[in-house]
Amino acid sequence: MDLVLRRTRKLESQIDEYLDHVIKGALGFKEGMKCYLRGQAEDFALQMRDLEATESNADALRRSIESTLYTETLIPESRGDVLGLLESSDRVLNRITETLAQFEVEAPDLMEELRPQYLDLTDAAMSTVEYMVAAVRAYFRDPDQVRDFINKAMFFEKQSDRAGDHIKRSIFRMDIDLSRKIHMRYFTYHIEAIADEAEDVCDRLAIATIKRSL
């Protein structure tokens, strides 16, 4: 019994460490966007490399956690839910990394007057991720707090939608080439999509929490 308890605690510690990587990824994306919008190419490149390393480390840790869940008899009553939460959280971190990578590859020329709005959108999307992570942590530590953190994540997801809509409306009122409008809209959509992925995690988490309380 003591051995099972120690293994369970180790597993929960690994999950906590994995969630640290997701938070680090969100913070890295936020800093990377600031560097991009300020034209700080070298600093942006450093943030991009750090983010790629964070995703790689997170992937290795996630595989280790999944292997432990499959091969050892730990938390069998909620193993499927935990695996689902890990996989959906991984999609959030992947989306974060892929989106910043596209800024590096395509180098969109964002209108200077829209840059503060892109920062607002980024802040809202990353706040959604941060509260999503807080909700997942609460699932293991204090289930009574899960709903509160989910509600906060949902609030910022709505803020992300509003910020994205405002940017897109501004873009299509500008007297610039349609191709440039579409390019800026594309990147607006992909930042919003990060918040949408985090919302999906919260939806899955809400169900898992209800099942756990039955």
C-alpha cells in the first residue's frame, strides 16, 4: 500500500511538472509576441528556441506519464480522464508552439496601429491557458476549486473572441491590399485558436470532475 501511494504521489508530481511546461509555454508565447511586435528579431528567435525546447521536454514527460498510467495500476478509476486531460493539454502547447513558429516562418507585416490590439488578444488567450492549467491542477489537489478556475478560463476565452473580432473588423475597414488583410486575419485566428483549445480542455475537465464526484 505504501509503495502504491508513493508511486501515485510521484505520478502526480510528474503531472504537476508537465503543467509547469504548459505555463512556461504560454509565458514564452506572450514574450515572443512582444518581441515580434517590437521588431526585436534576436530576442524573438531566443523565445522561439526556448518554446521549442519546452514543448520537446513536455512531450517526453507526457509519454513517461502515459507509460506509467498504462503499465502500473495507478488511479484506475480516473485513468482515462487523466490521459484525456494530458492529451488535450498537449494540443494546447502544440498550438502555442506552432503559432509562434508561423510568425517566424511567414513574418506577417502587422499594421502598427493594430499592434496594441494583438497584445490584448495575446494576453486574453494566454490568460485562458493559465486558468486552464490552474483548473487541471485543482482537479488533483482541490476539486472544489475546479469550477472557479474553469469560469475564469471561460471569461478570458470570451475576451479573446472579442479582441479577435475587433482586430478583424479593423483590418477589413483598412484601405490595404486584400492579401495583406487575409494574412493578418489568419494570424488573428490562430491566436484565438489557442484559447479555443484551452476551452476544450476545460470542457473535458468539467465532465471529469463531475464523474469523480459521483
